[in-house]
Amino acid sequence: MTNLFTRIKNTITADLHEALDHKEKQNPIALLNQYLRQCEQETEKVRKLLERQYALKDEFTREYQQAVELAEKRKYQAEIASKAGETELYQFAAAEQNQYKERANRLHASLEQVNEQLSELERKYEEMKHKVKDMHLRRMELMGRENVTRANLQINQVLDSNSYSNNSYSKFKEIENYLDRLEHQVNSSYYRNTIDAKVAQLEKEMKKQTIS
């Protein structure tokens, strides 16, 4: 059964890799955008963890300061009770002082650990932000080069008689033929109108000479 599940898992993984390879060949920029979104999501997760770590640090700091203050308070009260000869009160205050002192020591150690973890998270978060920014810049560079490549390919298809498509060629020929026909029509119309005007003028002049 384990071997069956392993084969199924390997088959699914292979199919996934094949699909990703196909997608990369079809549209590499789109796949790159998908990876970038995933990196941005991971960076956002670290940012939220960083915020929780800051909140945890503040909470540890408050608890530590409170424990230190209470330990000092119980120490002072124990001294007063000792001077007054209040044995039971002294013992209670001294025991409380020791508990708060131990708590303060434990909280101090935890706070140092939290600070170390916070520094590590801050470093990783900044590093991730820089990496995402660098990837965005590299994507822009790749998109620029891809646009130039596509533009040159289109230009070559139009200008290179050995490589442009029949459809592009026929479209250009169609436009050229249309321009030729239009030019012929305009020239014919121009000459025809010019001839008509000249003949009409000649007729007028001949009639005037006849009348005279």
C-alpha cells in the first residue's frame, strides 16, 4: 500500500512539473508573476509574525517590570516588618520577594530570547523585502528585453522577404493595389475635368469669333 501511495505521489509530482514546464514555455512572464505573488505572500506572513513578536516583547517587558517593582516593594516591606519584630509578616513579605525575584529573572531570560528572535525576524523580513524588490526589477528588465525581442520579430517578419508570412505579404499587396487604383482614379478624374474645362473654354472663344 505504501508503494502504491508513493507511485501515486510521484506521478502527481511529475504531472505537476510537466504542467509547470509547459506553462513556462507558453508564457514565462506570467509564471514569473505567479512566483512573485507567492514571494510577496510569504513576505507578508513574516511581517505579521514580526508584529506578533513586537506585541509579545511589549507584554514580556510589562510583566518583567511589574515583577521587579513587586520584588522591590516586598523587599522594602520585609525590612520594615523585620525592624518592627513582625516575624510572620516578615516571612510572608520575604517569601513574596523571592517569588517575584525568580519570576523577574525568568521573564528577563525570556525577554532576551524574544529580542534575539525579533532581531532574526527583522533581518529575514528586510532580506525578503529586498529580494522581492530585486525580483520585481529583474522582471521589469526581462519584460523590457522580451518586448524588444517581440518587436524585432514582428519587424523582421514584415521586412524580411524570406521570413514574413503570406498573410502579412498579401495585406501589404492589397493596400498597395488599392493605392494604385485610387491614384489612377484621382489622376483620371483630374485630367478629365481639366480637358472638359479646356474644351468648354475653346467652344466659348469659337462662338465669340463666329458672332464677331
